[in-house]
Amino acid sequence: MIVEPKIRSNICINAHPAGCAKDTVRQIEYVKAQKAKRGIKTYKEGGKGPATVLVLGCSTGYGLASRIAASFEYGADTIGVSFEKEGTETRGGTPGFYNNMAFDREAKAAGLKSVTINGDAYSNEVREQVIAEIKKLGKKIDLLVYSLASPVRTDPETKVMYKSVIKPIGKPYSGKCLDIIQEKLTEASAEPATEEEMANTVKVMGGEDWKLWIDALTKADCLSEGICTVAYSYIGPELSHAIYRDGTIGGAKKHLEKTARELDAQLKSSLGGRAYVSENKGLVTRSSAVIPVISLYLAVLFKVMKEMNLHEGCIEQMERLFAERLYLGPDSQMTDIPVDSENRIRLDDWELREDVQSKAVANMNATTDDNLAQYCDLAGYKHDFLAANGFDVEGIDYSKDVERFDVI
């Protein structure tokens, strides 16, 4: 079968197996090159990096990039958890399914241990499965990356399912969106969230589940002395705050940050450990493509940052997080990690630079259907949109039949 992207409402709903695998390998090659460039030593070579890493939400985006950096730049053994639809002989799987397969294959070839668990990371059953795998390894986790993103979460005790929403609070919101396929601007709006929707979004995307993981792993004696854990978040520009930072998602992210401070105190006292939220750069994701203003903002931002030689994708961001924040050279200690006044790691520092933001906002205000190509990085945004599902990846012959969907 010839596999072409199927796009519905600005979301790509299928994946190309070979393209996903190729892009995963591209990211691996990037961190290998950075390892050599920076002169990084793995823990086996006497370095101070991570040895055993658990990545919750390991299959795409920042989670996948984190796992790649941990393994192929720092030599860590990893356990990854994600919830993917597996491919069969005749039916395609999700992008993360193929990314995980490629990662495990490359890790094995490099002599690195990797265990990938396909299941609901919010469930107690998967927590027990992960604990069992850690015990099998005979090691303890020294870095836990929390990168889960889902529109729904089932409470592991009550079995009640909660759904998150992307809505403003207090009053309606509307703004321009970029239809990247049609290459035109559209208008999108959202009604204000109810109190129940606000609470449900915090339940899904806040810090409750992160704390459940830390508590379960602590109880099972699976965390090492000096454990570091980091979760990912986004603040974004002021122009998006009404729909994002000050909306329902922002409420959940603020809860995540509050949880980080609580976990930081908890881990310091029990294991000499630390907990952080890393505020990362805005990138093309399944959700960002449909949030009012965000899609247009990102297309404009990419063009501005590329012109200033500041643009980063997922793998560049996570490599910088590891090398310039979490593990600052051979003698770094966790007290060296640079944070802001709220104990947050700021990987969005380049995006929110005053010169970047002033130019991006001015360009957004000037953008119309007639001058999209002048102010927007249409090609770059479209590439990222498609590459996340294995399309538009260099080196793949998309005219070639995919014979099976359960192998890469």
C-alpha cells in the first residue's frame, strides 16, 4: 500500500512506518554528534550523567527526545512507557509505535538496555509493571522524565475518567489560526470553561499523577540517592495567555509547577533529590495546530528564530536541557542547575527573548492571507507537522509500497 498523509481538521491521523523510524534515527545521530562535540562522558566512562532513566510518555516529542538524549549521549539504560496503537500486517499503528520500535532497535545495536512498555501510564497496573522491570534491571532510577500528554485520564482508584479542554476562563476567546494545508488564515473561537471543565483539566494535566509515580517508586525503593525528576510545561507569549497560560491548560500547568515544588521538598528530605518543571519552547504538536492563535504564532516564530539562528526542535531542546541544565559538565551537582525565581528550568529563554518576541508580534499583526509566505515559515511548519507522523522525512521513498505495518 502507498501510504500518504490523511489530514482531518488540522490533525494527521495516520503514520508512515519507515518515515517515523528514519526520523528517530535522525535524532539519535544528532545527539551522537553533540556528544562528540561537547566531549561528554557517559557514566561508564566516568561522567556524571544519568545511568538508569524512566521516561513516562516516551514515544513522541519531548519524551522521545529525552529518552534519545539519555541513552545515546549519556549511555543510560532506559525504561519507557507510552500508550500506542500497535501496527498489524494490514493496519497502521500510531507514530509512537514505530518510534519506539526504532528506538529499541537502535539501543540494542548500541549495547544499551531499553525496556518499552505499551500501556496506560496513569494506571496502577502499569506502575506495578514498571516497578517489576526496575527490579529486574537490578538498578534504581536516577532520572525520571514526566512527559505525559493526553486529553483523558482515568483516576486509578475511583476509575472515573476525566477529560481536559483547551478553553479560556471568564470570557470567550477568538483568534486567527493557520490552516497549513490550505495555506490560509481561519478564525477560531472558544467559549469560557465551566468550573467542572477547569477542575477536570487539572485532574488530567496537572501534577497529581506525577506525584503518584514518585510515591509509588519511593515506596518500592526504586529511586536512587540524588534522584532528579523533571516534567515539561509551556508558558508561551503574552498574546496567547488568554487561551493558554491563563486558560484551562495554564491552570493545569500551574498545578504541575506547584507539585514540582512539593516533590522537590519531599525528595530533598528523603533522598537528597530534586524535582523541576522545564518550561520549553513552543513546537508543532497535535494540540497546538488547533488552538486559536498558537498555530499562526508558531509559524511566525519559526521564521523569526531561524533568521536569528535560534530555532530548535524537540531533539535540540532536550539535548540542551541535558547538557546545559541537568548535567553541567563532569563535576556538576544538582545544586548547579540554573532556575528562575519559581525553581523552574527555562528552556524557553530564546523564544521569549525581547528581540524575538517584538519581531514575532509585529509580524503576526502584519500577516494576511496575501503575505503568509513573507511572515510565516510555511515550509518549516508544514514539515514539522508532517514529520511528526513520518511524512516529509528526507531519505524516504514515499512512492514505495508499505508491505506490512507491524515491522519497520
